[in-house]
Amino acid sequence: MSIGQAIRSVRVRVYEEFFARDDFDRARKTETSRTVHRKRLQVCRSAQSYFATQPEFFERACSYLPAEAKSYQFFDLGSGKGRVLIMAREHGFRDITGVELSRSLNRTCKRNLEKLKMTDVQVREEDASAIQFPDAPLVIFMYNPFKPPIFNKVIDHLARHTQPVYLVYVTPMFRKVIQETNHFTPIVELPYLGVYRNPACPAVL
């Protein structure tokens, strides 16, 4: 990398971390755009950096879910600054919970939800690998929030869930962990998105 390329790379990183604000945030007066790299999150090594989910990815993922999934309990694991929670609420999901280990991201998330008066959305500061999911149908959303061993533990817990589970995985770096359970059936597998269902879900969407 040349000196010029290195300078441009630093400029892009500074912009993404401290100044970025996309159309989603401008329309809602929220702050979910800015990247936060893992080292600044002060969480475990399995955590990944925070990146905002693009609305088109969320909409594409939702298009593979049946209409009744909006009545399921929706969990965003690694909910960050709350963008997916906001989109889930705007798309008609009614029982929404975010799970995020980073205290600083949770603070930002709560400020964003307060601005939008989304008082019915829950945010939990918790390790996703230790969460006790309710005995109910679930939609689980993940935007590459963590890597093994936390990811493996989460998938293992979900594989033992007896109620319907739809699993949405954006930027699926560790999709092989899901495949190796032989428990989740892919609805779609794309380079940037995987959507899966467990045996308790309807066979035909």
C-alpha cells in the first residue's frame, strides 16, 4: 500500500467512525451509521466490530419470512446501536428484544429508541451465549455479531429450541456452524445472507 492509499484509508476510517450519517439516520434523527471497531467496544475477543445493517438487507431478509413470523418474538443478537430494532418495529414486528454486551453501544441504542418513542422495545445488556430464550416461536437476527466460541454456543441453544425458529444471518461468515448442526434448513443462502428455519417451522413458505 502506498502512502497515498494509506492516508485515504485512514480518512475513510475516521469518517466512518466519527462523522458518517446516512439517509436512515437523517430521516429519523438517530445515530446508527457510525462504525465502532471491536477494540473500542471493550468486550470479549469473540465480539465483532459494529457496522450498521443496510435497510435493503433487512427488507430482503424479511421477504423470505412468512407473514405469521411478525407475531413471533424477535431477537437481534448483537443489537448494537438499535438500527435493526427500529426497522423491526417499523416492519410490524411486535415483540422485539435487542441483546448487546457492549455498554456504550447499549447507551446509544437506548437514546435512539427514546428519540423515536419506542418504549415497547426491550434492550438487554447480556452475553448472547448465556441468554435463556422464551419457550415461544422466534425470529433471530444476526449481523455477524460474534465469532466462535460464542457463535457456536448460540447456535447450539437455538438447535435445541422446540418451538419454530427462523434464523436470519447477514454477512454469514460462520454459516458452516449452522450447516453442521443438520438441524436448520436453508430458505436461502446467498454470499451476504442466510435465512434458515428449524423443523418446527412450516415446510412451505
